[in-house]
Amino acid sequence: MLFVMIAGLFFYITIPIIGCWLYSFYQSIFRRTKTDIVLLYFHIADVLLVGLMIYMALRPAVNCDAYIMEDHYNKYGSEMRSLIKSTRVVLSDSVYFSVEFEDGKCRCDVDALSPDQLKALRRSLDDIDCIGLDIRPGQADHANVRFRRVGMGLYSFELHDRPLTREQRDSINDDYRMIVYDDSTVFVYGGGVWGPQTFVGKEEYIEKRLKR
């Protein structure tokens, strides 16, 4: 949208540029010099890039916050915990398992599961509208279900097997990336290379919860 606005403001520059590009595209198709062939490759890349930009602009916006996570956990919390238990059964105790499915791609650190097991895990994650799972051997008392990515940031549910103590809850809430939801559930935000590094809206959410 910003690009379109800038192009509109400087139309006296963008219109001649577009005209030159269209003329060059036309020439590169119907002329057969080596230069035209090279230009044709660049023009095809331009068309693909514009198509990708349009697709990204029209794709439904992805958003997340503590309120969305609360609603999602209330709906699928038991299924998340069941998925963690069933996955732990087939994993070695020494394996750090991390997998994420998004946009048709699978990112997995180790070949801890067979292709059929990965397919079954992906179906289970799709059923609860989540994208991944993290199980660490040194943290046998909890695991993380990856919920949603917004930009480079990742929102996850940290699910503990045992109730957190008062000291643990206070320590977790002191972390700017985490929100204790109940005695065994934590909402976690992991910032990416750029963008916010804190759980945006954390203070407001906690204040509203205290007033309920």
C-alpha cells in the first residue's frame, strides 16, 4: 500500500518508467538479440515478483496476542497436552526435537520421526491449528507447542507437566517475553531478527485478567 501511494505521488516519474518497461518487455519478446534474451529473463523475474507482492498483499493478515492465545488454549489445551505425550513416547530421551510446518514446508532439526510419523504429527497440529512442537531432553517437565508466526516473531504455548510454584510463576512473569496463564500454562513470544522483542500488550492483558 505504501508503494502504491508513493508511486501515485510521483506519477510523473513512475508513468514514464512503466512505459519504458513495457516497451522493453515488448522488444525483448519479438527481437532475438542476446541482449533482448537477457532482458526477457529479467522481465519475467519482474512479473513473478509483482505477482508475489500481490499475493502477499491479498493474503489474509495473520495476527496474534494474549487474548487470541487464551481463546485458542481454552479450545485446544487438552489436545495440545495429549499430542506432547504421544510424541514423547516415540522419542529418545536424549533427543532435542523441534519441528515446524508452515506454508507447505517442514523444518525439523533431527530425523527423530519416520516420514509417516511426521505426516501424522502434521495432521494432529493442523487439527489444533498450530504449526510446530519443541521437546527438549533437559526440560522433561515441559514442552512448547508452536502456535503462530507473525512476521519473524513466534508465539508458543509452554505446557508444564506439574503445577508451577508461586516463585516459578513470579519469575516467569518477570520475563518480558512470557505470560503465566494458569498454574501449568505459559504464553511465550520469541522475537525475530527485527520487530518487537517483548510480548506486546502483556501489561494490559495481565491487568484485565486481575479485574475479572
